Amino acid sequence: MAGSEEELRREAVRRRLAGESPEAIARSLGRSRRWVSKWVARHEVGGEDWAAGARRGPARAPHRTPAEIESLVLAVRVASRDVV
């Protein structure tokens, strides 16, 4: 059995394209039939990095402190260390 997650995905797709059932693939890899189907579908859509997976984090952080405020806070922290 393959080691990394990406290798598992490629192995599942290779086996499915060879005609093996999704149930048998899922059972041998310790995954669900739905997981196998998802990666076969992503492979069919294409792209060179289909097995890499998608980014899961948010595209932006709406509540992130603005850079100007962050730099002021850091400056105050440095200044307060010098005072003590």
C-alpha cells in the first residue's frame, strides 16, 4: 500500500481505471467508497495537481488586524522592554 495521502489517491484512481470496484479499493485502503469516487471524479476533471487536494483554509481573514496596527503594537512592545 502507498504511504502519502497523494499516493493513496493516485493508487485508488489507477485501480479504479483498471476496473476494480470502488468498494474493494476503499476496503483495502481503509477509506470509503465515496472517497474513492471523489478522487476518480477529480482525476477526470483533470489538471496536473488533481491528487494534491484543495486548499482548506479561508481565502481571506476578515477580522485580521491591519498591518499598520500590528506594527504599532510591535513597536510599543519593543519600547516597553527598553523601559523596564
